[in-house]
Amino acid sequence: MEEGLEPAALQAALKGASSLSSSSADFLAGGFSGACGVVAGQPLDTVRIRQQAPGAGPRGAAALARHTVATEGVRSLFRGMGYPLGTSALQNAVVFQAYGAAARFLAPGAGVERSQLSLEHIFWAGCFAGVVQTAVVVPVDLLKIRLQLQTALRGSPGYVGPLSLLARTLRTERLPGLYRGTAITCVRDFPSHGVYFATYEVACELLARGSAAAGQAPSPLVLWAAGGLAGATSWLSVYPFDVIKTRMQAAAASLSPYKGWLDCARQSYAAEGGAVFFRGLSTTLGRAFLVNGAIFTAFEAAQGVLLGRSRAGVQAAAAAEAVGVPAREQAAVAEEASHAPAVEQQQAAAAEGAPQPAVAACCCSLQPGAAVEAAEEAGP
């Protein structure tokens, strides 16, 4: 049933009930999806960072990966993964909550449905989320990049581990040193997140046309494709800024040849030409499609499992209220409805002679604008 066709009592219940539970579900789903994305894309991310570094030359991604594995081992491709893996939940929560807050602020009126938000609203809400999340991204990226550019093997002279690098950075550069590259990160992430969310909504609409009107959830393949297209398009729109950011964060200010990100762009262009700003682009686009497809698919799957039962109970209770069921009986109605998916699945399994699962798996529909709804439910 579309939200605009539901009774007023049900609408109020869905929007106001269990906000803490929804926020927690978004946070956990975001952490799970972010972790999936980090693990899936880390090897290609390491190759990308090394391609962007000064003096990397025109070596292709495959050749660089083979050389890295041959000289440093397979584990080197996962170097620096701990920091983004440990902060993925926080980063995703910040992005979706900031996105939802901005979407509500930019909406033309109160009670506007997700399908009524224009692409312009979605774009600017994404831009806001991109800037807000730099508070988490900048120090994590800085530490990750420096670990990824390290060629010394573990246990050999000159090798610096993740915690040692953090301690040394704080000791020698203080807290501002961890935020080196903040300006260029904002320049990169402000438009890229707007492109990211807008492209995702358009891709969902094109790849699963009519699913929103029919109340059907797009298939996992559609979710993966839409997320992948959104990620690749957003990176393509700002890639030169990412090259500059990598070079800015690769070394401390006292050791870097660059006075700022504009000076970095000038020196890089003078030394290596315009092609330097697109070095590693193919690797990045491939990684972006893989990672963001995994993120959106995992996020929706996890959120559906976490929110499916409680949402069904809220809907049943609100519907009962709308038709005049006494308040005492509404709790029983909600409880029965929340367990209905599990009961139905167990009955179907029993009919087929299959083992009965203890908990039913729920699927959350991801329709055009679904990211807005998820973010609104996770709002303050």
C-alpha cells in the first residue's frame, strides 16, 4: 500500500513510533553495509592510491597490483583497512542522518512524501551530507593513505603500524595534522554526494520502473546496479580533486612540497601534465561500482531484517485504532502481526517438508526516494 493511500492514524503511527529503534536499525545497517563495502573494495583502493602518488608513472592497475603482491605480499593490498573498517558505522550514520535532516529542511511543505521530493532537493541534501561527513572522513583517509603508500614490510626497519602512525601523527602534527586536506575533501565531497544520491534515485526509477507504484521491492540485482552506477558517476564527477587530496594527505605539512591544494594542483600539472588528474580513474570506477553496489544492497537487506517486524506491528496497531478497536486489544493485534511473517514462513516450510527457520527474513523495499525515507526515520 502506498503511503499516500494509508489512513491518517496509520500515517501518524508510522512516522512517530519507535524512533529510537529506527535510528538504531539505520546505524547497525549502515555499519554492516559500510563494512561490506570496505572489505570488497580495499585491494582496488590500495592500487588507486598508489597510482595517484607522485612518481607512480603510467603503470596500469593490473601491473601495479602484481608488482605489489610480488614484492610486499597479498596482505599489502589490505594495508590501512582497519581505520575505515572501524569507523564505517559512524560515517554511514552521519551521512544518512545529515541527508535526512537536509531533505526535511528543503522539502516544500510538512508531510511531503518521499516520491514528491524533486531531484534538486535530493541533490542539495546529498551535498550537505557530503560536507558534514568530512569530520569523520578526513582523519580516517589521511591515516589510510599513509599506510597504503608505505612499502616497508611488517617487522622490517621503517615499518609503521596503524596505532604507531596515529600516535606519531598526533605527537608531531597535533590534532590539526590529522585534518590536513580538509578543504580539498569538502571541495570533492560537496558535489559528489549530491550526484551520488540523485543518480541513485534516477537509476532505481529507470531499472525498476513501476515497482514503486506496484509496491514491489526492486531485486538485489537492481539495487546493486543502481548503487554501482551512483558510486561510479559520483567519482567521475570529481576525480581530479581526489588525486589532489591524496597527494596533500600523503605527507605532513612540514615534509610536503605543497603549500596548499591549489599549489598541489599547479605543481602536479607542471610536472606531469593534465593526464595526472585522471591517473587511476579506471581502477576507481571499477571499485566504486563494486563497493557502492555492495553498500546499498547490504544496507537495504540489513535494514529490512531489523525493521520489518516492528514496522508490521505498528501498521497493524494503527489500522486497528483507525477502525475503533479498543486500546487494550491493539497491543495484541500488533504482537500478532509482528510475528505473522515468521508464522507464514514456518507454515510454508512445513508444507514443503523443509526445516523451519526461527526468524523470518524481511525485505525492505527500496523505491525511488527510499534513501530519504530511511534517513528521515533515523533523524534526531
